[in-house]
Amino acid sequence: MTNFILFHKGDSLPEYIKICIEQIIKTQTNYKIFLLTNLKITNDWSAEIIDINQYDVPLNDISYYKNDPNPLWRTSLERLFYINAFIIFSSL
């Protein structure tokens, strides 16, 4: 079985994530989709919605990118911490 782990943190779910899930469903035969998000959304797909607020991720302890005006680095690092916490917690 193939596992797909998608992540989004924000105010609304972008259309590209919905399209990505639809494409996985269309093209894969043996899969499980996990969507890690802070949003409360209705699960219209065969994806398991995982609330990222259940994980204790030490984001406030990270000062490496604190003064960088580009949020890309902090966002990317945050995504990795949440995915790692999910994998450890779920024993994937």
C-alpha cells in the first residue's frame, strides 16, 4: 500500500490540494491519503483528515530563521516537523 501525506496550514484549503487528492484517487489503486491540516473541513474524499493541533511541535524554540523576512524557510521547516510528528505518532 502506498501512503500519501499532504500538508496544509492556513485559512482555507487551496484548490490544488483538492485536485491533487482527486488525481491520486483516479490514478492509484492501492493507497491511503492523509491530509494534515489545521482546518476543520468536510471529508469529501477518501482522505483521512488529521488535525495538526494534536501534535506538540517545538516551533517557538526554532530561532534559525526568525529574522528572515521570507516565510518560506519557516513554513517548510514547520511542514517537516508536523509530518515527522504524524509519522512517529501513527507508526507509518
